[in-house]
Amino acid sequence: MRFFCFWILIFCFSIGVAAQTLKISGTVTDKTTGEPMVGVLVTLRPAGENKVVKFAQTSPQGKFEIALPSFPENHVLHFSMMGYAVQTIPLIAGREQYNVQLSEQATELKEVIVKAPSIHQRGDTITYVVSSFAAAQDKSLADVLKKMPGIEVDKSGSIKYNGVSINKFYIEGKDMLGGRYGIATTNIHQKDVGSVEVMENHQPVKALEDISFSQNPGINIRLKEDAKARWVGTVKAGAGFTPFLWNAETALMRFKKQSQTLSTYKTNNTGHDLTRETMWFSIDEILSQFSKNYLLQDYISVAPSRLREIDADRSRFNKTHLFTTNNLWSLGKNYDLTSQITYTNNRLKSENSTRTTYFLEDSTVITELAEHAVSKQNRLSGDVTLTANTPTYYFKNKLFTDLRWDDVDMDITGTFPNTQTASVPHRQVSNDFEILKRSGKKAYTLNSYNLYQVKPQALTVSRENETQHQQIQSSVFYTNTYTSLSFYVKPVTISMKLGAVGVIRSLETALTGVSDTLGSLKNDVLMRYLNLYVSPEVEYRKSGLEAKFDMPLSFVPYRFTDNLDSKNRNEEKFFASPRLYMRYHFTSRLSASLSGRYGQSPLQEQSFHEGLILNNYHNLSQGFIDYKTGNSQSVNLNVSYRYPLKVFFANVGVARSRTYALRISNRYFLNEYLLNTFIAQPSRSDSWMLNGNISKGVYFINGIVSVRSLYSAFDGALFQNGKESPYSSDSWSITPKITSRIARWCNVSYELSFSRNWLKMKNSDMQTSYKNLSQLFSCSITPHRTWYVQLAGEHYYNEITQDVSKHLFLADAEFTYSFKSGWELNLSVKNIFNQHLYAYTVYNGLTAMSREYKIRPRNVMAGVFFRF
């Protein structure tokens, strides 16, 4: 009986304890990334009331727990966090686990309305909510990126964050494009993107995350849920007149967890440069002491002149076709296979006139020309890359092929009338293999890059009574193979790299139609060298200080053969190029970096030829055979500050470089030819560069104000007709910009750019300068959600000479009507004032070039746009 009573008491006590320990728990995660969220406020409230009964906050693992004495009837769980949409879930009897996913959303506070763009920060990751920056007229992701404070997108499409180039561009955490991210930014519609994440100091190799630090940021694009795992895209088509115009574009993409694909086809004759989308942006060559690439020199330089300042689309008379297909297949966690294929067919026309002034010590030489050029470009490139990126293992193998067929026809009138025909094809195949294995605090790397490149080029110049013909055959095999071993002993990483760079290069040229009294008209040379190098490296990271020092040492035996005179000219060289980089984080927002480098100048082995080469109708070049090298020193200081929650970003940099060379370039003026050679004469040059950039969100205008500025100064010399001409040149520019959403129905943008340039010759009284001013204004008016009007104006003031200045006014207008089905109709007018010419002056060394371009006339286009 006592035993039975004892168990009855235990049973009753257990029921009482259970009644007092009802626990409600769960996990809160980010709906976009799936990552657990820390600091989410979880409150228990009566349904329909704001009274808080109980509350808790989520842990770093995203978990929460609320203890209750009994089940509360008609109560709800309320989940809230700044920057995320509030979510409410009713309590259900018998249910104790509540897992929740929160979605990003701009937050409106009770007393303060946040008018600045929505930016969030979590650790080293800055998140921009795309919808907070986008307007009705923004179609692509690139349109919105340009409006985000701290992010810079230049005309080429390359992206910087607070003045530093990005090292990776991901879509949903995957690197499908391998540096050609312009294909994504110009073709993914901004309405399909939820947020843009900037990962500061991003280390792309997971196995090196705590061994080697990175000074460059990465960008990750987070798509909206309805844009994932299904086919999305855009279609655009338009036609117009003066002359007949067309523009057609289609982009088709799907981003799944296990695969990604993005394919495009575009064609137009409206002047828009489609090839910019396919440019490859990589910082590997900047950061590496030993290049993983090799480019054969283009000895023939015949191409339509490019515009400066004004948008190049204004002067491009083109017929362009572009096809791209980009794919990624996930072969398992951290294993990816990617492929890219690009084909471009581009036909360009160019009409311009140039007045070139060469400044000599006692006189000036002036040439004038009018140019009519037609170029035909065909390019087919593709690559296949296999990548494995795990915390202990990294593997990459990239096979790349690049084939180009380029032809140029150019008619020149003026001082030296002639006709030029150039054929400059290019063939290249390369393979880049890399493997890294990490074991504890050690990492072993093996990398081998191999390339074969050939450039068979030809040039024919026809003058009134004579013809010159230049034939060039150049090829190279290049290899760079190295191995390295790294040890990490906190807080120091010690690495040792051993490698070899091998080059076998040949050059055969033949020139006819030019008098051999100027020199030999043929070249048949072979250059071989093997660069054996060792590079010790030390990295330190502790308490806000990051430092990296490396000391590459090279021994290079050169073997040069001139087959025309059967002579070998061989020599061995030793190079040392120490480099130091330091960065200190004063606070989480303020940091400064200092870098310095001393290096012996690389040997200009592609200039090892004694025969003349006709570069174009006016320029002849003659190389040299000289193993003497100079040196260079450079120092860079950069200070960076960012306060994302206050929408404030700023950076300033100062760079100083000095160069010492044992030879100096020289040019001889020989009637219709300009002969470019070198003279064995020691020379020094000195340069300074100062740049700064500030961008700030301003609440009361609901927009952003930014200022960019750049100053550079150069001091050096050039030989002309065998006489030394020391000179200095300076340039300064400042560019303030303001963007504002002054009302829900109106967005405006204004940018002003002022620049001034100076040139002074030290052995004479000659000094000259010119200045340029440009203003860009755009306004988008949306009176109704179904239609909007976009207006744009441009003003350019250019000083052509000291007595002549020119103004140019350009204006565009566009009307767009949107249907509920997703279709859009638009009507646009470009160059409303029907301007015809654009002129400016630019300095290049001791040369001033005043150019005048024909620009596209007024044109009207009607088109349709559809997003699905």
C-alpha cells in the first residue's frame, strides 16, 4: 500500500510540474539566405492587441524559447526586427514548435520616416535592398547599382566598392560568370533581384579563409523567390528612322539550386556598344607579381578613333550582333562546372577630323587629317571551368579559347592623304590548372598556366603614287608553373613559392614600299627565356592590423637569336621586387592602408628587333636589343570610411611613383613618317596622383549627394629629333552628382564634371592648358503608375585652343506606357536638337590632339518591352 501511495504522489507531482513548464520554442531564419537570425524580438500578445505578455530574443543560432504556466487562449507570437517584415503566428493548442522565416523589407518607424535608401549591415556584409533604389525607368540591375552609395560602376561596367575593385561576383552564392559579370548586371531585371550583398575583405578560396586575408570585396546577388527555379527573362524590340534603325534584345535565364543558365541574343544599329557586356574584369593581374597571362604586342595600330568625355554611343555608327550563353551545373556541395560561349559580329563606321600639334624645343609640327573608317570584327570565345571549393580543398581547371577576325579599311585626307587596309586576326588557347590542399594550419598549392597565341597581321597603305605593305607573323608559347607551401602560426602566415615562367616567342616581318635607307625592312627573330623565381611571403593579422610582405627573386637566362644575321645575343639577369602592404582598422568604420613597392623594370623583350615596322600610314617603329633595365618605386596611401546605416561612404588615396630608365623614347620627323625609336640615355620620371570620393544619403531630398575628384602630375622627358625635351603635365577634375526622389512621381539626377589640363616644356617658354566642362541632367516623371516620361539633357563646353571654345547641347526624351500583362510600349527621340559635331582637345605627352567627331543625327524609335 505504501509503495502504491508513493507512486500516486510522484504522478501527481509530475502533472503539477508539467503544468508549470509549458515551453514554446522555435527557430527564425532569413527567407532569402536561409541563415539563422540573431536578435529577433519574439513577443507573446493577446490576439488583436499590442499588450506584451512575454518576450524573448533569438540566439546566434536563431533559436528562441518562452516558458508559460499554461496554454494561453487567443494569443499570438509576434516576430519583428529592423529591416524585416513583421510576422504574426497564432498559438495552437498542443503545438510547441514554431519555425519562422522573415523577409527583408524597408522599415517605417513610428516617429521617424526613413527616407534614405535601405541599407543593412551584419558583420562584414553590407546589404542593399534593391527596391529602395529602383525607379520605374530602371530596367537592369546595372541601372540600380549606379544609384547605390558606396558602389561605383564605370562606363566599362567594372564595379568598385568604396574605391576598391571587387574580386568576385556571385549569383545566389555561385560564380557562374568568372569575371564577366557585365552579362548579369545588364540582363537581369532589377525587379527579379531582392538584395545586393557586399562582402568586405572577401576571401574567395574557403581553404584560405583564416590563413590569407583579402583586401578586396565581393558581391552576391540575392534573387526574389518568384525569380528562382523558373524561366525568367526579357524581350525588347524597336524600329525607327533617320536612317532606318533597329534594336532587338532577348535574355533568357533560370537560377536553380543545382544549376544556373543565362543566354542572350542582341542586335542593333543604334550605336549602343554591346561588346561592353562581355568584358572580363579580374584583379588577379594587379595583385600577382608574376602574370598568369601573356599578350603579344599589336605592332599594327589601325582602328577608328575613340571618343572622349561624351558617351561613345553618340558617335558609333554600327551594325552589331551578340550571342552569349552561360551555364553552371552543381556537381555536389562546393563542386561546380561552368561554361561560357560568346560570339560577336560588329561592323563600325567612323568619321572624324584631327589636328595634331607636336611641340618641339624650337618649333611645332602640325598635321591635319580627316578620317573615314570601316572596321569589321568577328570574335568567338568560350571556356569550360571545373571548380571545387571546400574548407580543406580547392581545385580549378579552366580551358579557354579566343578566336578573332578583325579587318579595318580607312580613308585619310589632309596632310598625308592615303588609304589603309589592315587585317589583324588573333588566335589563342590556354589552360589554367590550380589545386590547393589544406591540412590543419598548412596549405599546399600547385598551379600551372599554359598559353599558345598567334597573330598573323597585315597592313597595306596606298598613297598617290606608291604602296607600302607590312606583313607580320608573331606567335608565343607561354607557361607559368609554381608550387607554394604556407604555414599558419597565429597570427602569422609564412609562405614560400617556387616557380618557373617559360617563353618561346617568334617574330617575322617584311616591309615593302619604304626606302631601306631608313634601316632594315625585315625581322626574323626568336626569343626564349626561363624565369626561375622564388617568392617568400609573410602575412600578419592581429588586433586590427593586417600586413603582407613578399620578396620575389628571379634568375632569367635570355636566349635571343636573329636569324637574318645568324647571331645569338644571350644574357642572364637577376631581378628583385619587394612589396609591402599594411592596413589598420582604427574602428569598425575607419581603416587606412599603406603599400609600397620597389622593382626592377621588366625587360621589354617584345621590342627586341632592329628592322623597321610600319604601324600605320604615319608611324614607323624600330626596336632595340639591350638587356639593361631600370627600376621603379611606388607608394600608395588610402583611407576609407563607411557608415552604412547613415548612408555615408568616403575614401581618399595618394599615390607617388618614380621611374629610372637607361633608355628613353625618341621620335624623328621624316616628312610623311614619324619614326619612333629609343636612345641609350638615362632618364627619370616622377608622378603624383590624388583621388577622393564621398557619397552621402540626404534624407530631406530623399536622395544621394556624391563628389569625385582626381589630380595627377607627371614630370619626365622625351627625345625629339635626337634632342632631349623635358616637360611636365598636370590634370585635375572634380565631379559632383546629386540624385533625388523629390516626389513619389518624380526622380531627378544632375552631374557636373569640370577638368583642366596643363602642359609645360622646361627648355622653352612654351606652356599651354585647356579646360572642359560637362553637365548631365535627367528627370523621370511618373504621373500614373501605368506611364512615365523620361527627359535627359547634356551640355559640353570644351576649350579647343586658347582662343576657341565650343558648346554642345544634346537632349533626349522617352515616353513609356505599361500594361498590366507586363508589356510596355515606348517612343523615344534621341538628339532632339539634331547636333552634328563634337570637338575637344587632349594632351598625350608633348602632343596636343584637337578632334572633331560626327555624331548620330536626330532619330525616332518606337519599341516594345516585355518581362516574363
